[in-house]
Amino acid sequence: MFQIDFTPDALEDLQLFRAFEQRQIIEAIETQLPYQPTQPTRNRKQLRPNALAEWELRNR
């Protein structure tokens, strides 16, 4: 099991979202990433190389 640590930058970025969206994002991260975070799944997809993010995480 992996430990999830939010960086200060990540917490600052979360402030751009409404409280409801913040809770959804945090819940998706804490639900989907503690176990095998680098394993692609239906809700987790590795993106093509880019400067913004390596993975896409969907909560559906």
C-alpha cells in the first residue's frame, strides 16, 4: 500500500475548484491510488509525455 502525500502546490491547485469538486478529487485520489498506482485501469490512464501530467485519473 502506498501513502498519499499532497504537496503544497497540489493543495494550492485544489483551491481553484469548488468545495464539492475538491472533495470528489481527493476521494478519487485516496480511493484509486493507494494500491498499484502505476497500473492502468478503467479510471486511470497513462498519458502521452507532456509537461503537465503523466496520468489521467477519472472518477466515474
